[in-house]
Amino acid sequence: MGIIRTRRQFLTISGLSGLNLLLSGCGTPLFEDIVGKVSEPLNQRVESLILELNPQKLVPEFSLSQIEPQALIVNTFRNTPIIDVEKYRLVIDGEVNNPLLLSMADIQNLPLTSMIIRHVCVEGWAAIVQWAGVQMREIVQLAQPHANVKYAYFISADGYYSSWDIASTVHPQTLLAYQKNGEKLPVDNGAPLRLASPVKLGYKQSKWVTRISLVSNLSRHKGYWEDQGYEWFAGL
């Protein structure tokens, strides 16, 4: 019997891939803690388990020649927000020992990480993109989360919101990106800061991120699309 070598292969063979839910939208048109453990569907539990078994495993990347500069479709949740970069501050709070308020200069002083990955939208399209920015795990480490933290909430300037499991949040290829394809991140793609990662579907990769809350329990509201029936884990 052959060994299933990748998480994606396991989910495909098991029929549990997040791509089963081809629901429309990657981002077009808080928190009350719930009592007890959040109920998880089977595929979410399996995906979470596989990620926990090897949380730092890197997803293969692409070469510069494979970048598809025109393939990344701009989806808008509401109107594109107007953000004054000089006044912009990223808030990191929640169950942490060191809450943060970071300017773009603060963020750009952190180590720069670049990656060329495939951005996959639940609508069925994909694009190979080069993203560069700060690793989310750098931000999490600076905030010094409590030992029981399991989730991260991402709030955006346009009102969009989503939540991630902490293992995906601190994956080495999960970035808060401020560059795209070697240039300054365009506003339509989420400037000044957006999430970029090869381990989640596109609707989890929030644009215009202004607040990150690290918490031990999910609130009643898990994400804009997730609250309307989309898969919460949305892993690839």
C-alpha cells in the first residue's frame, strides 16, 4: 500500500478537500465567546490534525518565470478603503502579554520574507504570485501570546473579518504582505497589509488588515463568508 505523502493528496483521496465547497466569492459584498468547544465538521478536524502533525512543512514554491501578473483577480467586499499610511497602525491584541501598535515603518523594519506561491480562489481560478512582507509568526512572537491561544482573528479596514487556527497563522509561509511581484502592494490588492499564504483558500487571505486578535476561543462570528456557510478551515 502506497504512502500518502502530502496533505493535499490525503484530503483528495479522503474526499475531504476544502475545494469540495466551490461556493461563489473570495471577498465580495465582535466578539462574544461561546460556551464549550466549537463544533468542527469532519474535514476541518482532519485538516487540523494533519497540519498539527507537521505544522512547519513548506509548500513548494515557483520560479520568477512562472509568475502570472495578470491572473490575480481583484475581488471587492465593499468599497476599497482609503488608508493614510502615515497614520496607519496595526493593532495586535487579545490574550497576549505584549499588545502591539505597529506603524508600517515598524513592520518594514522586521525581517523581509519573499515567496512565490499559487493563490487559489474558491471560485475556481488561481494565480501564481510573488508576495513579500513579514512572517505572521514574527508578529505573534512579538505579542507573546498566552499558552492557550488557538486562533487569530483578522479585522480589515473595510469591515471584512476572518479567523485562522494558530498553526496556520504561524506557518513559515503565512505573511503579512506589503509587496506584490517585486513592487509595492497595490491598494486594490490590500495595501498597506494583507494576508498571503499557500495553506489557505483566497477568502481567508484578508486585505487591508488593521487588527489581529489572538484568542483561545472562537467567537460566535468566525468570518464574513464562514458565517454564511463557507468552510472555516479552508485549507489547501
